[in-house]
Amino acid sequence: MGEIRNFRSGNDEPPSHGPMPRRLAAIIVGDIASYSRLMQADEEGTHVRVKRIERDLIQPSIVEHNGSLVKTTGDGFIAIFDSPVEAVRCSIVIQQNLIGRNASLPKNTRIEYRIGVNLGDVIVEPDDVYGDGVNIATRIEGIAEPGQVFISGAIYEQIKHKVVCGYESLGDRKVKNITDPVRVYKVLPDADAVGRTRGRRENALIFLLGITLSVMAAGVLWYLLAQAPGRVGEQAALTPASPAASPSPQPPPREAAPQTPQPSPSSASSSPSPAQAPNQSTSQSVSQSPIPVREPEIVAIRGGSFAMGSNDDPTERPVHQVTVKPFSISKYPVTVQEWNECAAAKACSFTAIGKDDAPVSNVSWTDAQQYAAYLAKATKKTYRLPSEAEWEYAARGGTQTRYWWGDKLQPGMAGCKDCGDLAAEQPAKVGSFKPNPFGLHDMGGGVDQWVEDCWHKTYQGAPTDGSAWSSGDCSAHVLRSGSWKNDSRYVRPSNRDGYDTNVRYPTHGFRVALSP
């Protein structure tokens, strides 16, 4: 996209109908990479696909994140947001959804967007927006890689402690028609991606160093081996009992080399020793038997009725009576070890990092569904995510107070940033806090927990039978519990939030449920 000049009068001066409103806003500029090539190859098909992406993905994502689509430009779009956090989240959602859409397509036919995000002062008209704030976003988009989100330093300073992503600094960039250099960052939705990026560079240096040392070691070894025959020959020539020295040193006779005893046919066919047998048996079992499935510890929950929701937040209203059927739910959130067994079975899409007994995190709702499907298939049981009503019923443990233990915060009951001494910079291992009356641990704090339901901003029209609310726009799903990074308001059993279905976030985890 070229420089933005949004003057309907056709010149570089604004219209003379008086001062226009200015505002500080986060601007997203998106542009399709290789658009001209795609149009040349299939003009009508490309146009249809772009319009479908705008209709089904870009526009709904902008609205869902409280932004406004200013305009589409044929090969791109411009959107404006009050919140830098929502602007970046929206950008991540668009890019990650496009990855899924492009997965089955040949690389040369994929529609990939470059996205630039900036925070700046802009002039807003009813159907357009312009100013340096927009121009900088455009320039950042121009240097972005296809499929990536690049942001300005102004955006980074606003979101670095709020959107827990990876950020790779690309340094200061001089961009066209902007006086001062602009600091640019690449957004990496996986918070550990920066570490892996740096790790790859460090590993490359270590690899080269290893090769250098190996070459040096090989040279030294070659030198020693080359010198060894000469020394042996010299020693043989000085030995009185040796025959006359030949003109050149000879290698020692083959018989002098130590011989490795070989088993006789009878010993080779005999049974292995007790020390050998276990290893052989283990090897056979690994090669012939499937990996055993570690099922989460499950707690049976009796059915019942309760008042769901609260008046503490608009999203938790209206308070409504719900009847929940008997079900079972995991005693703890799914752990890193349990998740990685799914990954080892090639049923879950990535290998998690962290201690085995820590709750797995940085999973999307789609990832959580993969794990539930893996358990269900491996065990022939009806594993699934709990419904939002089931989760709250289980979290309350039969109580109706602000927290399951009462109306006031108490230390040692939940993992959040102001919940007491056990709060930390990472989630505590599962079971670190007291169980609720139903015997469930970590039903508040630790990690946010995905449930089955699609996100709705209120409970208006919600099911009253405890089932999942699966109608409506399911581009986002419900999270419960709050995390170790949230304050105590989030650990209330009634607290709820929504997040994009296919986007991973470092505080998001889950637990599983089991139907009778």
C-alpha cells in the first residue's frame, strides 16, 4: 500500500470546512503480499477469496475486539481501535486464522497479509482517517513479513505487560516521509518464541564451535596415530631379542592385538543372564505395545441446582437458576506431563515446556479439544471440556459466597498475584492450594481454564440445563478461573472471560470433564 493521502479534495491540504476531530488511536494497516501476482494468475478467484476473508474473518475480528473498519483498499484494509491491546489481539487472531485457512493450499496461491500496528494522533473523518499515525502504520506494514504482525515502539510500550506475547526487537527503522526513526517489534504470539529464536542463534554458534573443536580434536588424534607406528618401530629396533631392523618400521604383528572373546554357538543360544533379561523385555514391550495413557484423576460431582452468575460484572448477569446433571471433572488442571504424552502420541500439536507437575499453559481452545479427543479415543470414554455451568457449579463446591471459602480473600487458597505468599511469576504446580468442598484443586487462579461454551457477553438466553452454550458466534470461547497473573477479582467462581478460539495465550490452560 502506498502512503495514505485521504483528502477528498484531491490535494495535500485538508478541506476548509473547519477543524476536524483528532484523537489518539491504535491503527492497523493490513496488506496482501504478492497481490498483483495472485490477481494476474486468477483475477476473479482471488477477488472472491479476498472478499470472503474480509467478510468472514477481518470484519468480525475487528468488531469482536471493539475496533472499527475504516475502509478496505482492494489489497488491504485499515482499522482503528481505542485500545492498543485489542488492536494487537485482533491482528494476532487474523494472522493465526489465515494460517489455518492456508494450510491445505499450495504456497503460491495463499493469501497472506502483512500487518503493521501503530499508536498515534490521527484525524478522523466519517469514512476515512489520516495523519502520521496512519502513515507510520503503513510503513511498518511495508517492512513486515507475510503472515507477521509488526508493531511500533509506541504500541509496544502500551502492551508489553498486558498482552503476554513474544516480542522481537528489530531496532530503529528510518521510514519514508517520517522525520524520526521508528522503533519496530515483531509480535510472536507464543511467549516462548523469543527464547527459541535466540536459542536457535545460540545453538548455531554452539554448533559451529562444536564442529571447530571436533576438527581440531581429529587433527590431534590423527597426528598421534601417525606418530605411534614410528615409536613402536624404534622401540623394537632397540630390543636385543628382536630380529634385525628393517629399513622402515613395521606395524606390530596382528596376533599382538587383543582379541575379544566370541561366544560359542551354545552360549549364543542360551538364555540371557538375569541382568540382561529386564532390558530385553523392556525393549520388546516398547516396540510391540502402545504407550499407556495416563488418565487425569477424576472426581465425581453430584448433580444439583444453583444460582449461576453474579452482579459483580455485567458479563456475569443476569443471575439465573441452572440445574446440572451428575458428571465428573478432573481434580487438577491438565499438567505438562499429561499434555506431552498426548504430544508424544502425535495427537496434540506441540510439546509443552515446564515442569511435569505444572499446569500446561499457552494452549488454545482448539488445542484443548485435541487433548480431550485424544483421551476419549484412547480410553473409549466420553472425555470432553466441561460446560461453563458445570465448571462454575464445580468451582463453587456447593457455596454461594464471593469465593468458595467465603466473602473475603484468604492467603493460601488460590494462585493469583495478590493472593498471598504462594503467588509467583509462574503458575504453581497443581494441587499447591487447598481443595474446595468438592475436592477440586485450582478452581480459581493458576491458569485460565477453557470450557466448551462459545463466548457471549451476558447470560441473556443462556441454557438452564447445565449444557454448553454452543450457538452464536463461536470465533471466541469462554475462559474461567483467572490466572496467576490476575488479581483476586478473577478467582471468583462467577468470573468469566472470552478469548479467540484458535489463539494460544501464555496463561490459558484447561481441565477435562467426563460424562457418566
